[in-house]
Amino acid sequence: MSEQLKNYMRLAENAYNIGNFEEAYVYSTKILEHDPDNWLAIIIKGVSIAGTAKMANPRFDAMIATVRPVIHRIPEEAMKSVAEKFAGFAISYYEYFSKRKNHGVEAQEVYLGRVLNALHLLGLAFIIYPDLEYAVKINEIYCNLINRNSFSENFPNTFNQAERYVIIQVEYIESVVVKYMLSRSPDLSVPLMDNQIADMKEFIEACEEKEKKKKKGCFIATAVYGDYDAPEVRVLRCFRDNVLDKSALGRVFIRTYYAISPSIANWLRAHNDVSFAVKKLLDKFVDFLRRHK
């Protein structure tokens, strides 16, 4: 490592250790421009992403994506300090979001997404450095999330592929945590009931079913509006499910549409002018559907 990079590393570590994440991010980025495999610079940059984020959006997903590839390369003597940093962020943000009121579907979805990411980060801390304190906290958060009264009924299953990945990771981490807690003390009371496990499996199955449905989604509308969950696309899906699918002729139309629409959707993505014109027509149809609910 050149003297310049060594100097950048000293500056990055000093800033990181005192919580000056803006500077830590800048210097770690400089290091990675010349030494992209430097595990410590990657960890510092990843933590700094969360450290510089706003409380309402901690960006744990970006942090995890940055640090995860090098977690297996963390030296044993550094594992505890790295885990402490991860856990500190995760627990503080979880407590912050838990104290906020989450009224309305959108607010609940945001809350759930943030807490899942915090739990994922805390799980990484546990995997790096297994600690009973982390295990107990993970189990507490996990059980709160999958409690039927606060999870299955109140939170809709509207998660994308990345969020499904987080959920599966969280389920895996919880299974490791429970085994760890029981190994520490076979008589330890682990607050994980069979019905809660069933709730999580049911939730994951629902997410997987939604992904399957996406493969049969409104291809053209999604291409035009740019998002499967755009409000207009949701209206069109409701029309498909509640009107077209109720008649034999409508079902024939749906099957024909699925057969030809993927290629049309791909073509529209490459022709913005035509896509814009189609969007205008769909806007009018969506407005009509909304007025005649």
C-alpha cells in the first residue's frame, strides 16, 4: 500500500471511530478507487452509508449490499468491533421505528421494510460475532414481527424480490439464533411458538405466490407505467380479476393477452414515443374504471 493510501486509511479509520461518517465515506471511497478489495475500507464505506443517512431512511439495504461480500474476510480480532457497530445501528433504528405510530397501509409497509432491514443487519452482527445479547434481541424483534395480530393481518404482502430475499435471510438467521440460544441453555425459554413459525411460513408462501402472479401481470401496463405496483396498473389488475376473469369471453381475452403482450411490452420499452401514446390511452381507460367502480 502506498503512503498516500496509508494516509487515506488512517483518516478513514479515525473518522469512522469517532462517528464522522461523512469523512469516513469520502476517504474509504478514495481507498477503494485504488484498492477495490480492501475489506476494511469496504466495511467503513458500508457503515458510513448508514451513518450518513437520515433516521427516517437508514439505507441498511445499501449498507448490507456493500459489506456482505467481505464479511467472511474480517479477521477474527476485528469481528467483535465490526459486529458492535452493526448491532448499534440496527438496534437504535429498530427502537426509533418502533416508537413511531404507523397509520395507514403505506406507513405500515415502510415500517415493516425498515424493521426487516434492521433485523437483517442485526443478524449479520450475530453471524460475525455470536453474542447472547444479539440473539435475545433478534428473537424479540422477530417474534414481534410475526405475531399474528401485528404482522399477518396488519401488513399487506406487497414485497418485491429484494424484500423477499431479506425475509428469507431473516428466517434463516432466526433459526440459527434459536439453536444458539438453546445450546447455551437447554432450559432457556425461547419465545418462538409453533403458530408463529407457521405464520412466517404462511407469509413467505404468500410472497412467493405474489411473485408467481407477477409473471402473469399486466405486461403492457407495467412497461408503460414503469412499475408493477403503479396505482394505474393496480386498477387494471382489478379489472382483469373482477370483471374479465368472471366471464368465458373475458378469460379467452386474458389468455390471448398473456400470449402476445410480453413481446409488445418489450417493444414498447424500446420506443418511448409509442409508449407515451399508449399511456395516454390507458390513462383514459383507468379514469373510466375509477369513475364506474
